[in-house]
Amino acid sequence: MGLPELWFVIIAILWTGFFVLEGFDFGVGMLHRVLGRTDRERRVAINTIGPFWDGNEVWLVVGGAGIFAAFPDWYASWFSASYLAVLLLLVALIIRGVSFEFRGKVDGPGWRRLWSGTLMTGSLVAPLVLGIALGDLVAGLPIDADGEFTGSFWDLFTPFGLWTGVTLVVLCLVNGATFLGIRTTGELRERAHRAARLIGWVGLVVVAAFAVWTLVVADHGWAPILPLVVAPVALLVSIGAVHRERDSSAFLLSATAMACAVAGLFAALYPQVLVSSTDPANSLTVANAASADYALKVMSVVALIFFPLVLLYQAWSYFVFRHRLST
């Protein structure tokens, strides 16, 4: 495995880690107002992700920066094509972050409803936009021989991209519900269980369709098969764990489904990094979009030093804040 291939794998790991960790954050953000019947219950739901959400978003920043440094042509073509979508994503992440801080600043029901609404909206829009963008990499965008995007904003809404966005949103909802199951008590926990079972069955259909569609669109290689088969199976077993009230197992299995879905998407993309719907010869690949070997070597040394430190820090934070919260 050469350095370009290694960095494709690293970027796939970063994006997979982002959706696994931030997925339950998005899910709780979308569900907190639905499952919390009182303001106190909603505050408990939000507090379950309070210590984690901003740290989890770092994975997105590093994933984007990794593409910029390791595959500058991929970054230039993809982000130029998705300029308006990236702007929408940034707005969603900003209003979501502001909602966490502002919701408790004023003790009024209208004020809290407003910021609960923005939290739900930002938590929905962000994974939807990211899912569409990732799906477009596999489905293809109109890219010319110079790597320039020749389409319009509406060309970003490919059918497969839209389904990928829906798939990731549904998986975030399942992850959020199972996470609330291990972090809350009482009636809020029971509602989280009911939501996990209901959304889980919907998610099973959605993820199975996504897996089949991905294999049809990719139509090459065997690498995507294993993760895309494991994803719906893990989700099915997670539903069973929720029925038996094995909260930790349910959450880990739903997170596995998310990880396999995203990993399967990147496996289906390889060896391309951005498919051209105009002409397959215009597609960007791991080989022709990579930085020089020296840059990749320096990045590899930095990643080898700091990546384990980040993992240790995040593992420690999850250990410290592992206890259930109650009203």
C-alpha cells in the first residue's frame, strides 16, 4: 500500500469516526424535543451530549483538512462543486452550536422553544447535507477534464446522494435514541427505547436499500460487500438488544451499523475519489489527485504522533461522563 492509498484509508477512518461519534449527537439533537415532554427532560437529553458534541465535530474538521492536504485536487473539485451546500452545512452547524449555548440564557418557554427548534433543524440539516455530498462522490458529478465542476447547484441532488443523506439521518436518529437509552433514566429512557425500536425498523429498510443501491452504483470490486452486509445485520441485532433493554449493546450495534454504512461508501468509491458523470476518464482517482510523496510522509508522521493522543483524550472524556442523568 502506497502513501496515497494509506491516506485514502485514513480519510475514510476520519469520516467514519465523525459519523459514529457525531451521529448520536445529531440524533439526540433531533429527538430531544420529541422525547422530552417537559423542559426538564429536554434539558437532561441535551446534557447527555453536552460534554461531547464540540469535540466530536473536530473529526469533521480534520477529515476535511486531511482531504485538503493529501488530495488537493479532490478538495478543489468537490468543495467548489458543493460551495452552496458547504455554506448551508456551516450555517446548520453554527445555529446548532449557538443553540446549546443560548437555550438556557433566558428563562422563558418561547425562548427555549426557539432554540430547541434551531437545535433540531441544525441537527437534521447537517447529516443530510453531508450524506448527499458523500453520495455524490460515488454517483458522480459533472466534472470536465480539468477537474472543473460544470453543473449547477441542482446537479448536486442526485437520487443516490439524496438516499445516502436520508440513510445517514435515519442512522443518526437510531444512534441518538440508543444513546439516550444508556444515558437517561425513567420515562425518558422508556420513550428512547420505543423510539429506537420504531426508527430501527424503518432504518433497517432504508439501510438495506442503501446497501444494495451502493453495490449497484459502484459495480466494481468486492471491498464494499462486507461492511454493507454487516450494516443492516448490526441494526437488526440492535433492535433485538433494545427489546431486551441491553442498552450498551444496542448503542454499540447501532454505531456499528453507522460505521459500516460510511465505510462501505468509501470502499465503493475506491480507487476513485470523485466520479465524473460527464466522462469516466475525467474521474479523480487516489493516484492522480494525491499530493507529493514528501507532503504525505510529513503528514503521516504527524498523524502517527497525534492521532493516538486524540483517541486517548476522547476515550477518557467518555469514561468520565459515563454515568446516567436523571430529572
